[in-house]
Amino acid sequence: MLPIASYRSVNEFQDSSVDYSHYYNIMPDGTVKQINPFTGNEVWAVPGRSSRPLTNSSERSRGKLITGEEDAICSFCSKRYFETPPEKFRWVRDGETWRKIEAVAPEEYFTTTAEFRCVPNLFEIVTLDYWKKNYGYEPPASEAERLQVYAASDIGMQHLRDVIAYKQSLSNQATLPPLTDAEILERSEFFFGGCHELINARRHFVAGEGIDQELVSSGLLTPEEHYYYTRITIDAMEGIVARNRYVRYVSIFQNWLRPAGASFDHLHKQLVGLDEWGASVTRQVRMLQSNPNAFNEYASNFAAMYNLMIAENDHALAFAGIGHRYPTIEVFSKSVHAQPGEHTDEELRGVSDLIHAIHAAMGPGISCNEEWYYSPVDTIVKMPWHILIKWRVNVPAGFEGGTSIYINPLTPLELRDRVVPRLYELRNEKRVSGIRIAAECQLRPNMLEYVSSQK
């Protein structure tokens, strides 16, 4: 067995030979040493640590409900619409028909029930001031007009005032004199022109009364609901890019449960417009510049060679990733299209269905981050759209900080073997469909077709 090697430089990817032993070694004692080819993270999975509990035991995950309370648990719930900033759009369902409603008037918030709402984040990571002061950005005139129309309504103006007052109360400004209408409008501008948004799902708990309730996670949506959840997120992403020409990348992620960074245990995604790609995407783009087939070689082909494949369908595949600080399942689109918004409806459903199946197999009790990666809008390099689902079940500590070697409680094979049996059960229960599991996967070299668009 070869000793594990340090991460190779980008230039070495020009070599057509692929030596996987640089990245993945199982030692005689069972320790699995890994280096992630795309990040350089060094990770060890040590025997015996997989017996630690993985589910979130917090009482916040469950509760007892009474009639009338189920839609009013937190500020993201459907009876508390006015506790978030003014929404940008919502999707509603009439039977089997879904439709989008944009710029809902405050008087009409409760005339329909949103399955998903796009709302601004009250606490922006990258603020509107950032874009204004650094780039001279001004929101489109249509957004300024929408603010004026919203504030012209008595209900709308009171909504703006209430949300600003709530934000002040959390920043030790509650004792300031009441703000004038002009000051309220000024402070509300980022609700309409900002670039940090949330996609909030309707349900907080699974329906039921007087019994212990499970939180509604991604896996407890129906496949159809999850498809629209994915589609609406892409819609919001494209809206941010269209509004702000200085946005080079939109970070898309989902924090599930408190250990993963969630403020509310209510299903939602976040989108943040950025003026740079970030170190991780930059590194992946540089790899692709040197070796356009890198994601086939070091993702799909690698997973197939080491039997890390978990499931696939005609448009996506999922496998246990290597070299991650947390147990991580990677879902890759097979499409020739590199941007999520370029996918056909059939391709989008395929990717969504596989993400949904992985979340369903995990269950709602495992805290996780879902992170999206795709080609930035200003690069000619094609990167396949892929999603990392990271189980936040371990906390990096002093050993990791002192060595930069991260201890993952599960080996990639142990992660695969925890998920695969549950997928079979879900398929038998008809909660997921259209997927091939484990040995059923129709593996072939270079399954990711993004590279064909670069020839």
C-alpha cells in the first residue's frame, strides 16, 4: 500500500494518468486516509468512531401541537408572514397546479397560502451598502417603485416599521426616537434591492395533532414539492444576477437544524450574491482549466472505482465523498449544462429527485448543510452542477486545528452503507422512485457530460 501523499499542484492534473492512491488509502488497521482532490483537505476516518450517535437529540426537533398552532411556530410559518421582510414572490398550489405570484400586496398576504416564499434576509451577509459603497450599485428602478407602492399602503408601511423596529431591538437601538417615514423608507431599501434572500417552505411540522411531531425536512417533502423547492431557488438565483451586474456568483446553501447554523428549525434555503467566486470555486475552476475532465476523473470515475456509489437516475448520481471534514454525500448532475438554470425540466427533476432521496434516507434528525456548486456566470470553464450534503455530526477540535488533519466519524464506505439500506426501504414504500441503488447503478466511465460542451 502506498503512503498517502500531499495534495498535488494544479499543473500536475495535465498528466493523463490518474493515480487514485494519492487521495484514498485504507490502512491495515482500518484507518481510511483521504485527501479531497478539489479542496486539498486531509481527512482521517478512524475505526470505532462510527458508533457515536449521529442524530440530533435536541427537543427542538419534536413537539406537541394543538389545533391552530401548527402554522404559527416561528417567523417563517404561514400565519406569521408579517414577521419577515416584504416577500419578493411566492408559489401557491391549486390542486395539482402550481403558480407564481410576484410582489404580493400586503393586503393580500393571507388570501393565498404560499407553498414557498422568497423573502429578503433581515440580516444580510453581503449588505446593500456593500454594493453601493464599493461599486456604486443602485437597485433597478422597478425595485424602488415597488418599495414606494408597498409603503403607500397603511398595512405595508406598518409592516416596514415593525420589521425595522424588530431589527433595532436586536442591535441595542430600541431606545432611539421613533423613525420618521422617510427614515423607514431609507432603511427598508435593502428589502427590495438587496441580494441575500431566503426560500421558506410552508410547513414547520408534519401534519398531526396532539402527538410528537417531526420537523419537515427536505426528505419529508414530496418529490413534487422538492422539485418546486429546487426550481424556485434557481428562479431566485437568476433574479439576483439579473438585478445586480456586479454579482459574479450566488452562494446557495441550506442549514438544517441548529448544529448546522440554522436560526430556525424551519426548512429554508439561502442565496447570497457575491462579487467573487470564493476560494473553493476558484480552485475548482483552475483545475478544470488544466484538466477539463477533472470532475469525471476525481468524482464519478473515482466513486465507481472504489464502490462509493449510492444511487443514480438518468440525470444525476450520488456517492459518498472523500476528504470532507463531515460525512458528505455528493450529488452530481450528469447534464451537458453547467448552470442550474440551463437544465431542462426533465434534467432538473432528475437532480431534484436524487437530492430528495438522499435527504429522505437521512431522515429529519441529522443536522446537515446542503451546498450548491456550479459554473460562475463570468467564466467560460464548464463545471458540473453538484450539491454536497454534509452531515454536521462532529465538531472539529484541537487536534484538527493543530494538525490540519480532520477526523471524520464515518469512512466513505460506512456512510454508503448507512444510506443504501434506507433507500431500498423508501423505494419499497414508494416514497422515492426512478432511482437505481448501489449495485444497480449503470456505471460507465465519464458519466458527467458537462465536458462535451467544452470540445
